[in-house]
Amino acid sequence: MTNSQAKLALAAAAIAAGILILAFGHGQTLVNDQWAYLSPYRDWEGVPAPELIGSSGGGVRRRGDCLSLLPQPGLPTEVRLRLEPGGLAYRSREPVRVRLGRFGDSPSVALPPRSGRVDIPIPPDRSRLPWTAELRIGARALACSRQ
């Protein structure tokens, strides 16, 4: 079994037990009842773009199957997205602060800021409620859905 297969098996077992494991690099943190893993090396284009819920401090443009996030010079931009099943992927030269949420009014699970190509997979489960993500950026970024 490869390392990736082992992580997926662990995630499936954790979800079945009602535990959330957020895995960042080599460490793992228990949070709630869902799982996300950050990896900067995935190809994620070709999936419908996440749905824009709102933004402040900049602009958002559709770019193919993704959203181009454009902050105003000198101002941080916050963007809220409704995620497609499967999760979120983004690319940015500067670190992006991401918060994920599902059952509350605002995203409450903060992920560590990351730059480059970052993949945040969210495996399927029984709930039909969509995940939301709040991204805080200081430089251009590209946000895409992932399968």
C-alpha cells in the first residue's frame, strides 16, 4: 500500500468514526468530522469553477474552469466560495489564508497559510450541505474546484 493509499484508508476510517483529520504535510490534527489534505502538486483543471458567494477588497473574474482573484493594490481581499463536491484547489505566489466551513454561518476551520499550488480535497459523505471556503489573499490567486 502506498503512502497516499494509506492516508485515504485512514481518512475513510476516520470519517466512518465521525472524526476529522486535517493532515498538513507529515502532521495530523483532529478537528471535527471531515478530512482535508493539503498538497501543492495536483492537477485540478477541467472541473466547474466554485460558486462565488461574495468578495471584498478586490475583483473576481472567471478564467476557464476557475476564478481569478484580483486584490486591489495594497488591500487584502476576502472571497467566499461555495465549493463543488471534491474540494478546492488554488495557486498563488503569496500565502493564502483559508477557512473552511459547512454547518455554521461562517467558515470556522482555519488552515495554515500556503502559497504555490495547493490542493484541499474533501471526500464525499452523507450530508448534502455544500462546503464553503473563505480565502484571504494579498496577491493574485487562481481558485478552482477539484474532483
